[in-house]
Amino acid sequence: MSRLQTAGIRFVAGAFAPEFWTMRCVAYLAGLVACLALSMTGRASAQSNDYAQLTSPQSAQNWYLTLGAGVRYQPDYTGSSEYFFRARPIISLGRGLKSTWWSAEDDAMLSIGVFSGQGWRVGFSGDLLWKRSAKYNHALIAVPATKFGAEAGAFVEFYPTSWLRGRVDLRRGITAHDGVVADLKLDAFTSAGAWTFGAGPRMRITSADYVRTYFGTYGAMPGNGGFLQRFNTGVHTIGALAQVTYSWSDNLKTTAYVEYKRLIGDATRSPIVRPYGSRDSVTVGLSASYSFDTGSSYSLGGL
């Protein structure tokens, strides 16, 4: 069953067995991470020289603006069992075109690296949040509508080796919610000619205000004995992502990816998750991006 709506083309995913998809995705991502780790251990020393050079903020490196777009087949919202296609813009600003800075498809929609050193960088992190209403999805009738808004904050990236990236994003809601969101990511990656492969685990921690905005009902939580809802700050989702990128040139690249996510914590008690939704979700997508030389090598504070 499908229906055309302004938000995109929706599909009811009830025909798919969540347990089957969960097991398949977890097994695939775990195997991919293991293969990457084994293959990159022997190459770490060979990459170390390039890694030290390319992640150093040399004054000769210009700022490059990366613009692109992608399409995702994803749940309507975290915890939904209805899937649809949604477009996603890509905007990134950083120094050095051939840098080993790793970019994952689930990174913030807007990432600007402001300060950087050998094996680390810090910058601005921003995301857009779409309006959510029962007008477009009747499963949301039990919860208040949410506004269109954004999240803004900062990210920190660090590279303990030439093939491993850790990243933490911390953002606060603007208009859409008053909560705080923290995304924790770890990626192993490697290259083979024009191909680049990467995979790693994910975790999102959210404040109580965030959970209340997106999963709280109008009154008491069903099955809660009539008591008012209480939410806690804690882990919101866990999962993993795997992606493969093909570089057509130094500037142009395309990426395909798959992401598994499992909702946990207080949000799972919401009626939009049980019985109308699902704690497990799989997102697949394609994207293309192009990097432009701004012609500037301006350095902030000497970094």
C-alpha cells in the first residue's frame, strides 16, 4: 500500500519482519567492521606518513566548500513502521581537499571545521528538523504536533590511528524542541583505488525535554495507571552505519550507505512506538557531492 503526500512517498512496512531485518543488518555490519579492522591493521604504518601530512592544518591548504544532495528511504520518524523517501542536502566546509578527515553520511547536515590540528578538529554542527503532524501520519494522533526547526552546536573529531575516527556532536534544539542531543560515533575506514569503505557503531543520548517533545502524549501515558508522564535523560538510540564511496575525481564523489537503529529508553513506552511503530529501523540512501576551492587559506588563531 502506498500514497503520495507532500512529504514524500510513504510505504507501510508491516510486510517486513523487523526481527529478520535486524538480524541481517547487525550481522552484516559486524562482519564488515571486522573485515575492515583486519585489513587495515597491516596498512596502518604505510598510511601513517600520509595521515600525518593530510591531517595537519598547513597554511598552504585552502578552505573547500562541499555541496551535495542525497535521497534516503527511511522511517517517517524514529520509532515509526512507515517508510518513505526523503531528500537531504549536504553542506560542509573544511581545509584541504585530499584530507583524510572522514565524512559519514549520518554526520550533521551542516558541518564546518573551525579549528584543527594533527589528528583532531573542532567545528560547528547543525541539523534541520522537519514538522511532524497527525495530518500526514495518523499514528501520531496521540502525540502533539512538532514544529519545523533546527539543532545547533559543536562537534569534536579525533583520529587515534590513520583508519579510525571518533566523533561527538552536541546540539541544542531551536524552535522544534528545547532539549539537548549528543551523537557519539566511531568509524573504521579504508581505501582501495577510487573506492572508500567505512563502518562503525552509533549512539544517541538525549535530554528529557527532547523525549517529551517527540514521544510524550497529551495526558497520561497509556498503561501507566493514569499517572503523568516522566522522562529521563539517557541513551535514546543505538545502531551502526556502513557506507561505500566512489570518487569520480578529486572533487566529485558518490556514496551508498545503510544504517541500522534501535530505539531504547523512555521513548519506547510511547504509543507511537508501541503498538503503532517499531523500535528497529533500517535506512538506506544514495548521495552525490562536489567540493569547491574557495581560494582562501585563512587560519583562525593560527590553527
